[in-house]
Amino acid sequence: MQPLTTPREKGKAQPYQVKQEGHKSQKPDWIRVKAPVSKGYNETKDLMRKYKLNTVCEEASCPNIGECWAKKHATIMILGSVCTRACRFCDIATGMPDKLDPHEPERVAEAMSQLGLAHIVITSVDRDDLPDGGAEHFAKTIRAIRQASPETTIEVLTPDFLRKEGALEVVVAAKPDVFNHNLETVPRLYPTVRPGARYFHSLRILAQAKELDPSLFTKSGLMVGLGEDRAEIHQVMDDLRAADVDFLTIGQYLQPSPQHHPVIDFVTPQQFKSYEKMAYGKGFLMASCTPLTRSSYHAGDDFAKLKEKRLAASC
Ligand code: SF4
């Protein structure tokens, strides 16, 4: 996960603001989503409060929260709610992070077993302040979930563990089913969009995760609408295939506040289709490319398809 620049009231999903002079100010029809009101939504919210858990769904003001939470699918954000980086697209608070809560892994495991999901996604803020970047906390959380819900498959969406020697190995050794790390954007835009990260380092940890455990499924995601062009997206797809990444997600970037990076373009659904076709052409086992795709959107259904596709490819 990445940073945030504007602390928001916790627990309140707020509407996106894409209005900024000189940039796209109107969300097109294909971006509109329903307000988050349903019995399932409220039950998920109550459970998150009861176990004092942070979710990226709320902290990053995800537009899919109404749909996902109605189905009891939430992405838990561990290691606190404050990030040590300051990416220009991200709505999670930046600053001095919270003290590590040693009981968080058990609380996550308990909440997840109550949700009774077949597949769960765990992510975190960046913790550059910790010697291992939070890797052991990830591993403890994976182990606690395995113990509480042995049938549940686990997807981790991790930070880049930049300059944290041995951190990736700790996470992979805990045996998640899916290792996800988002590249977020094309390399040219890293200095402005993701200044604390390094494109080739992020690519490398995806390749390394698969080298460490070839049975892992690897996954990465991109946001479009930040000023990239098609050729750059195609190049990133080639880079990800060279790193043996299985699953690519591409979604529309939405500007969380006027202080964040502006939306340069709203990519049309037809263009997303063409990215998806291109991704399959380049050999990804799975590609999910739609305006509202987020890395954890429909992650459970997609994981089931991913497993089937690997099996079919090996026959
Ligand atoms: S897409 Fe992911 S982050 Fe957004 S609401 Fe769904 S589970 Fe949460």
C-alpha cells in the first residue's frame, strides 16, 4: 500500500473529487457507483469496528465499498493506518506510524473466521520505520488466519520492502496463496506519482517471490488515467510477463482530493477491453481490466479462476 497526504475522518468513505482546473472535472457515467447502504455493508462495518481493524476499502475511499461490503468482502489493512510514504495518488494518511499492535494478527484471524470467506486479502501501509518493513507481522497474520480458518485462501498485497533485506523471504515462507504487489504506474511517472518507490525494485520483488516459491500465484496492478500512454502500458505488461507474473489488474485512477495527483484521462471501457485482450495475448493467466477494477475487487472469484487456468495450462 502507499501513502496518503490528507488525513480523513476515519471510517468514513467519502466521495471522490476529480474537479481540478485544467483537468478532467466530470466523472463519466461508467464510473458512477451506488451509495454504500445495505444490511451486509452495515454488518461488515460493525465487524471491522468490533475488532478494531483498518480496511483499505475505507482508508483509500474505494468506490467499490458498497458492492464489496454487501458481500462481506473487505480488504484488511494491517500495521496501522498511517503510512511512511507519500505517494501522490493515495488517500492513506502519511506521517509517524502507529506503534505495532502485537495482537492484531489474532484479531484479523478472528474477524475473518466470522466473515467465513473462501478467500481473503490482507494489505498494509508502508512501514519504512520498522527494521523488517513489517514482514514478520504479515507472516504472523497469515499463520493466525491459517489456524483459525484452514480452508480459507490468503492473498497478500504487500509494500515493496525497499532496503529491507530478507523481508520478502519471511512473507513468502509463511505461504500465502497469492503474492500481490502493485506497480501502480509506468516507470516514467514514478518520480511524480510514486516518488518513494523504484520501478525495477518493485518488478524484482514480484520475480523473486515466484523464484522463492514457484507454487505461488503472483499478481500486480496498474492505475490508468495518470498521464501514461498505451505503449508504456504495453511495455509494463512485457516487464511483468518477464517477471513471470500471473495476474494483471488495471483500473481507472480517481483523484481522492484536490491535493492529490489530477486525473489526466478517463480511459474508456473499450480501451480497458483492449488492454485486457493485450494482456491475455502477452500470456497472463488472468487479466481484469475495467474502470472500477482494484487489486482486491472480486479477488475470491478471480482466484478460483486463476487456479483453474493454471491447472488447465499444466494438462
Ligand atoms: S475493491 Fe478492494 S479495497 Fe475496494 S471495497 Fe472492494 S475489497 Fe475493499
